[in-house]
Amino acid sequence: MNDQPPRRRLSKADRHAQLLDVARELIRDTGTDELTLGRLAERAGVTKPLVYDHFGDRAGLLAELYRAFEARQRDTLETAIAQVERELPAVASVVAGAYIDCCIAEGREMADVVAALAGSSALSRVRQEAEDAYLVMCRTALEPFCDPLDAAGLHAFVGAADALARTVLAGRIGAARARAVLTRVLIAIALDPTEVTP
């Protein structure tokens, strides 16, 4: 007699989310170098063909991990902006804080995924598209309080944000300090009087 309840089959969307969660666990445990679709299937308790059906190959898995991170980052920013006082220092503070907080929540796993993305032009495009979408949100949030923001300033913000997030994850500075510094950087970029050039 079998006392175990029958296993419930997950929907495709639920299985996809579960596989991404397990992939993040694998990266946390062993890093991206050891991340393969075979290991993911084994850890998730599913067949290799099922994992290949979801991601195609390792590059597809890395791209999906990054897209999921960016979606969470945009959701975090959208929620924060909706709840803030409508003035430049407050908006800059929530934009900066949302970036740092999301990176901290994702942990070192996402830093490893970003490093792995850098090795492929196709994966670099995925990162660029996601970053562009995020920067549109930042521009929309900030421009009611300043002149139009140029692309160079926005990319400087992302560079500073990434560097500060990595430093927090390494334990060299605290998250509150990173948020405060990034807020000042963003306000300086927003108030820069230089003309926007294409």
C-alpha cells in the first residue's frame, strides 16, 4: 500500500519558476561555472528533456535568470516610486534605494550571472535590453523634477549602482551608506546643467 499522496503536476509557468529558483540555489552553492542543465534537472528532480524544453541551453537559462532579476528590480522600483513624495530628493532616494536593495536581495548569485552574461554577445544584448527598460523607468520618475536626463548620466548611475552593490555584497560598506551615496550621485546627475546630446 502506498501512503504517499499523488504528486501534483506543476503548470508550465510554475515549473519554470521552480527551475529558476533551483538554478539560483545551485549558483549559490557552486557558482555559475558548475551550472549545467543536467545538474539543474538532477537538483530539481525532473528529467533533462524537461529542463531543455524550458531553457534550450545554458545561455538560455542564464538569460532567463537575468530577465527574472530585472523584472523583480523594475517591480521594486515601481512600488517604491508609487509611495514616495513627489520631489527630486525623495524620488532619487527611492530609485537609489530600490537598486541597492534589489541587488542585496538577489545576493552574490546575480553578480555571478551578470559576470557569465559578459562572455556572450547574445547574453550581453539581453542585459542591455533589460537595463534600457529599467533606465526608462528611472528617467520617467526623475524628469518631472529636472531637465531631460542624457544617456551618459543614466549609464553613470548604473555603473555607480553596480559598484556600490558589489561593495555592499562583499561586506566592505553598509547598505545604508551605499543608498545615501547613490542618492547623491543621482541628484548630481539630475541637476547637471549640461545640454543633452544624442
